[in-house]
Amino acid sequence: MSDIILDDKILSSSAYSHLIAVPQAKIDIADWLFNLAEAEYQRCCPPDHISCGSTFTDDGTRMSINVEMIGQTLMIQHYVAETATAHLCRMISTSDAFTPNGRTRVQIIWTLSVKPVDDTHCEYTNSVIAHPTAAFMDFIAAQNISFEQAAAARQRDGGKHNRRETPLYAESIARRALAPQRALLNQIRWLSRDLQSPRASV
């Protein structure tokens, strides 16, 4: 589907940050994003987050598919990776929006980033910007809704959603970063327990 993106118009824009107790060097956002389990995605903004998955464009670019509710609108996000690195992912989607008044399309730019705070902490930032498509402008005009009214509603609902999911995303990223370390510690504990336990005589 070919869409005309009106990038000179901002439907909504929000960015929230959350401090996590993991050094930046251990964080890999791209690894987390493209290996995110559905249940973990759902835990990152219940009950709004419904499902997720990873795939590729025809030319092999990584994609993240997210299904979520933003206010009363069901969003099917088709995020294509413009940048996908350990400390920065910039994902762009021309998203399907199923509203109570019908279906339309908007562009969403989702930026996930971390920056160091000190040797043991970093700050995660979750930024979401929405631009209307030409089809979206026709859609709201047919309902006698002004762009200002539509933008105010999207800013309210999108901002609330982002504020809720940001700390949960951050802590999920932190858990994945610490998973190998925790697995190693568990192996050490089990080995220590085996060495300390009395062995049956032969």
C-alpha cells in the first residue's frame, strides 16, 4: 500500500525516560527488540499490549510487528528498522489504526535509546512521534473532526500509553541484559550445592 506521509504535521509526540541499574555496555536494545517474547511484550503495558513478532521486509531489513491499543484505537504497527544497534533503534511504521469510527493509517516513528549515567547505571528513553497520512486527513474530514481535535486526542492517549510502557520496557531490557549473568550465578549455586552435599558411599 502506498501512503502519502505528511511529515510537516505532528499528530502526537512524547518521550519518557527511566533509570536502570545496568551499565550501558551490557545493554543491547536490538537484541531485546527482535527477540521479544509475546508474553514479555504483554507485561510491558497491560492490558494495552496484545501481541508482537519479528519479521523482515522483502529486502531483508529487520521488522517488529506490534499489536496494541492506544486509547480506543487498535494499532497494528509495522516497524521497519532504520537504525538497529545495541544503544539505539529507530523504527518507522506506517500503521493501521482501527478506530471506533473506522480504519485509517498513520506513520509512527519509535526511537529506543540508552545513554550512560555512571559505571553501573544508564538511562533508557522511549520516544514516539506520529504523523498523519493524506488518507488520515480525509478520514477525519469525513467525520467533521479537525486536525487539532484529532491531534489532541492522540497526544492524550499516546502520551499516557508511552508514560506507562517506558519504565516497563526499560526494566525488561535490563532483565535481558542481566540474564547471562544470572544464569551463570545459578550454575555456580547449583555446582556449589552439589559439592557441599554428602555423597553416597559406593
